[in-house]
Amino acid sequence: QEHCIPFDDDRIWKNDSIQVALAPENGKPVTELTVSGSANGPAVVWRHRAPDTAQKGSWPIQAEVVRDSGVTRYRFAVPLAGTGIPARPGTRFRLSLLVNDNDGAGRKGFLHWGDGLGVNKNPEEFNQIVLQ
């Protein structure tokens, strides 16, 4: 289909894009970000961030968004440091992943793994993950 990325800044979720939200097992704080292509290359926008993350822009995510032969590939990593989620075996946390689809007339829909992100913002509906 069409690869559509007309929006920038805090509106990139309206593009063809990926949204990720994660939270500690108790649901707070929520860290949510959106990754999208843009006129200036890959873009990452934070909606919510863990409170122990330093100043805005100090926790950069390196993202890659490549469109080739009708397929878009997103590559990025979200470091657990600063999210309130310890990176050790046995840690439980919540995660939701959403793929937005825009073919030129705004977001027409999305696919998701875990609820609580696309329609409402509710970490209790995210899927539960256990680190091994």
C-alpha cells in the first residue's frame, strides 16, 4: 500500500508508524514512544517518559526506517534504563506495540499486540512480559 509520512513532531503517530508503550508491573510510570519516517529521515517522539529520565532529548533512541520494494522496516531499541523496569531475569513488566496505517487520508487503522495503547491509554491492558 501507500507509505504515508506527512506529519511530524508530536503528530507522527498519524503517519505509517510504530508506537511502543511499556511500564513496570504496577503500571507506572508509562514510557511511550512513536517511531516514523519523516521528510528529514527517521523520527522518534516521546509521549510519556519515566520520571527518572533526565532532560528532554537526553535519552536518544537511534531509529532506522527503510522503505524498499513496498516493504517498510523499522529498527530501534528501547533501553530499559530510565523506564523504572530493572533489566534482570525474572523482571515482569507490561508492553504494548501498535502499527499505524495511513494511506493518505489520516490514520485509517492499526494493528496491535497488547491493548491499552491504540484507543485508550491503560497500561493494565498491556501484555505482560517476563525477562529471562
